[in-house]
Amino acid sequence: MRLVGDDLGKVNRTILDRMDSRAPLIPQLAGHIIASGGKRLRPMLTLASALLCGYVGERQI
């Protein structure tokens, strides 16, 4: 987790930014996903793969 921690924070911010909605339930669900720490394996694997393959940029987020 230390290797991808900074980028994982960016993923969390991106999720919250993109879940902005007039429907009150949508931001509430996004906040719950972030707060629970669940659903993190796929983003962590994606970020670690980008790191291992030498990717430089922001598209891994």
C-alpha cells in the first residue's frame, strides 16, 4: 500500500468528484465507499501495475 498510497488518495478524490449529483443518495454512497475502505483491490492492482511497468503520467488514476 505504501507504493501506491498517494495515487490511491487521488483515486478516492476522483470517485468523490465524479459522484457529485443532485440525487442526495449518490454522494452519500460515494462517501460510504471511500470511508469503508472497501473496493480498493482493483485500484491498488491497477496502480501497482502502472508502477511496475514504468508508466509515467496521470492516466493510471
